[in-house]
Amino acid sequence: MARKKPAVDKGFVMFDVVYQDGARTSNRKVPSADLGGLDGDDPARAFIEGQDRKIAEMSGNPRGPIKTITRSPGQ
């Protein structure tokens, strides 16, 4: 009989982001080390906004403001 391998912390948490213009992005990775503690998932917003700024600098297409951030289902 095969043994199950122990669960391994993947090191990141996936989030779905909805922007004020109605656009949606799914499965945005945020390091799990940045989350938790008293702030819960609040640091995810700052991390994703930072990702959006980097993407906007490279592409020249800025993203609108974030409306909501929720953890992706299935985690």
C-alpha cells in the first residue's frame, strides 16, 4: 500500500482581484510569509499593487485601482 506524502507548504497564496473598472484577474501569487499575523490578508493588497506597478512600467498600460481581493477557491 502506498503512503501519502505529507502536505508541503507551497510558499504562496493565490488571490482573485477585481478592479474598479470591472476587470478581474485570478490566481495572483502572494508569498505566504507576507500574510498572517494581526493583519491577516491585508498585506496582499500592497503586494499585488506593487506587482501591478511593475507590470505597468514594463507594458506602459497602467491598471486601475483595486476594488476587492479574495482568496482563490480551492485552497
